[in-house]
Amino acid sequence: MRDKVVIITGAAHGIGLACARLLSRRGARLLLSDIDEDAGQEAVADLRATGCDADFLGCDVTNSEAVERLVTSTLERFGRLDCAVNNAGVEHSHMKLAEHDDDEFDRTIAINLKGVYLCMKYELSAMLKQENGVIVNLASLAGLGGAPGLGAYVASKHGVVGLTRTAALEYSKRGIRVNAVCPSFTNTDMVRRMIDKDPKLEQILNNASPMKRMGEPREVASAVAYLCSDEASFTNGQALALDGGITAW
């Protein structure tokens, strides 16, 4: 990954921040983005202190102009775009479909699915001019199956897997690879917010995996780093489950 230029959205916390830290250690140059600008600037300052060439730009991934500006700024700052990690996403309250709040459904789809679509749209345009590039989308195990009470989230992540596979087929002949990672429950701020609302949920989530624990952000980051690297040069259109063995049951 040395000197490769990477955009990471949702990079101020959790999996996005773990990706930034790991890729920086492997020599990548980074453009971090998040709606939490204070945390994003802090993350960049920490990375720069270790010698990483990194910058930050606040971005709402549901806004087409903002996403276009993110990609354009990356090209102006670094001269190219080698990899993109589309990580920005949100959760929603547990509720069955007949009880779903329409506004919360729309918000989840807008950030988790349309946000990935907009990022891919502008990232692909930049990569096509180079005739190479790698995109890794953060989907979820919920993108590979159902999850009661998480209808909007499940729909959004199935959509991300669909976009990933479609783009991989459309652009593989142009030197661009597109893959997704599908983590199960991971020890992030998002999951911690769920546990805070229902402390008994932590043991349930741990027991969901044959390994009897949740994943850690650094473990997801390792998979992302592999998919971004040249070591994954024949890996394309995949939705990689990172689930401790749940899908083996």
C-alpha cells in the first residue's frame, strides 16, 4: 500500500478509523472524511504525528455535490485515487416492518445505500481516467440475509452488495476491482449505542458467533487492507463475510 492514495468515508470512528490507522502504517496516503469534523481533524492530527501524509474533508455522503468535492479534492491534493473505502453508515431503532418509521427508513437508505452509490459514482469516474483502482464497500452480514427488527438496515446493505457486484462486472475490464466486506456485530460505537439501550444485548451478540464474541474494528480493517492491496489482484465482485463462522451454521 506504500504511497497509494486512499479515500475513507466515515473515518472518524470505529471501522473507518481502524482502516485509516492500518493503511497509514502500511504507507498509504489518506484523505479521511466524516460528518464529525472535530473527530476527523483529531484523527488526521494523530496520523500526521506518526508520519502519515493525511488530510481531512468533512462530507455528507447523501449530498452529491459534497461527494464530488471530496473526490475532486483528493485528486487536487494527491494527484490520483488508487483506493476508496466507502464506510460511512448508520443504524436505526429495532422495529418490525409494519411498525417502521418512514423518516428513519428514508434516512437509513439515504446514508447507507445512496451514500455508497454517490461515492462509487465519482470514485469510478476518477479511476476510469487512470484505468485502475480499487473500491471496498462496507456492507454487513445483514446484506447477506435477513435480520428481524432491522428492515431498513438490511435493505440498505443488500443494496450495497448489489451495487458492488454490478460495478465489479461493469468495470473489471477497465482495471478496476470492486468488493465488499460484510462484518457481523463488531465492537464499535454503533453497536455500543445498541447495547446501552439494552445491556442484555451484549451477551446475545457475543453468543451469535460460534467464536462467542463480536468482531473488532482492527479485524475488519485487516480484510479491507487485503482487498485494497495488490495481493487481492484476482478478487473482484465479492461480499466477504467477517462473522466468526455464523454463516457456517
